[in-house]
Amino acid sequence: MNHPVFQSVFKEEMHQYLNYKVASGYKEVSYSNHLRQFDKFCMEHGIPRPVFTDQHAAKWIQRKENEASTTHYSRVNGIKHFLIYLHRRGFNVFVTRDINFRQTDFQPHIYTENEIVRYFHAVDTYESSRNRKDAIQLPILFRLLYCCGTRINETLGIRKQDVDLRNGIIKLYETKNNCERYIVLNGDLTNLVRQYAEKCFYLLGDNEYIFTTSNGGRLSGDTIYNRHRLFLHKAGIPYLGGGRGPRLQDWRHTFSVKCFKQMVDAGLDMYVALPILSTYLGHKTIYATERYVRLTMSLFRTSRNVSKIRWTRCLGGVGDYEIN
């Protein structure tokens, strides 16, 4: 696997820290994503010398507009350990405080069928003067988010060697919780990925990312988030702001609700369907999955009908029994 390329004033220390962690038995991907973000932050804020002040730290720990609580917690606390590493080596750095994880009552946006059609029309008709490849790669990327329930960083971390075009299977390596897993594409999506591969894969080495910038680098989550905001506007879907979405992560929630409903409609018991969905999503426990499965009205009607049938059987065929 290609090692990440760092460009900031701390680039040498980042490589040394990453090598140290890998040699200690940790996976590179567990640290490389956070280091990329910190490297980008240092570049954007023009830090010329290997010094990280309290003013820099105050900006770094601020929660981004499109950042979930869990992502904010992971990003800041992850880099704190790198700052401690620099401090112990004698660098003049301000070590950030811990960010407490806060559960929220945030309700994800579950896209309606009409919104999905409008959104993907905006995606499919988009053209960029800065990256002409966007016209063919963004329709694939956003369909993976919706049709397969992948996280954005997992999707952007797909390399050419991870894609099995013959069987329609993609291996996700750069995953949260180090839960490497496979996603299986349906026939239509497999054909779309094959068409995309015919146009682009011949330019890529096996270790290179399949979704790239105009200069061949890995696309960033911030870039895709900006495109997402544009597509929402073009589709006429109101953006509420303040972290209320609709977010990119809401495609994963939408996938989860629809997938869960599909399994229930097929006759699978809810308590059997939930662990299956949890494993597919790469969650460590089903409790994380429970937050993804929201009882929309259509799903509620399904569960209500299933419950009514079971109550009818238990009550000896009293078909007029109504569940309140």
C-alpha cells in the first residue's frame, strides 16, 4: 500500500510517528487519516515553523459545520497523541485538551423517493471545469454512498486493487473501527462500475485510489461535502445548516432504513435482520445500528402489520383485533 504523502512543516515527524505506530502493531489506516487532516490544517494556516501555538490549537479543536460529534471527538483526540509525541521530542507545541463525546438527539434526514430522483439528476448532470473527471466519477461515488451504505472516507479510500469487477465486490480497507469488510454491488451498479473502470482504471496503478482530484491525488471529504451542498441546492432540497443536514452521512442512514425495511418485508424477523445489517455496516455492536434504523411511517406500517398478524395468531384467529 502507498504511504500517505505529507507536505506540512511536520511532515517528517508525521512519517516517523506513523512508522512508530505501525511497528508497535497498530494499523496504518488508524492514524493516517487523522494525520492527513492535521497536515492539511497546518498547510491551510500557513504554519512556517514546527511550532503549534495555543491559537492554532483553538482553531484546530473547533467543530466544523459538517462534522458529526463522533468525528470531531475522534479527530481532536487522535491528534492529541501526536502532539504529545512532538512535545516529548522537544518541539514547542501546545497539547490540546480532551474533547468529551456528547450524545445528541440529532434526527437524520431520510431521503424520500422523489428527493432521491432529484438529487441524482443533479449529480448526473454536473460538470466541473476544474476536474473533468467529476462528470463520470461522482455518479459512481454517490451511488456507492446510497446503494451500499458506505461512509465517505471508506468510499474515498477505495483503491483499484480493492475492486473485483468480475464478481461485483469491493473490499473496504480504510474503515472506521478497523472493521475491514466487503460490499456486494447489484447488477446495475456493477455494470456502472465496470463502465467507469473502462474509462479510468487503465490510468491507475493497483495501489492508487479510484476517486481522484485533477492532479491524481485522493479526493478529500471536504470536497465531496461541498459538492453535496451544491447538489442539494440544484435538487431543491433545503439545507438546514448548523449540523442539521441533510448530511452526507444521511445517505448511510437512508440505506439502513430501506435495507432494514426490505428484509422485514421479505419476512425476516426484525431481531434477525438487525445483526445482519450491523455486520454489513461495519458496526462493532448492534446498538450503533439501532441509531441508524429510524421508524419512518412506511416502516412503522410494516412493523404494525407484522405485529397484528402475530397477535392474531396468538389470540386464536381473532382477525378483528386492533393494535393500539
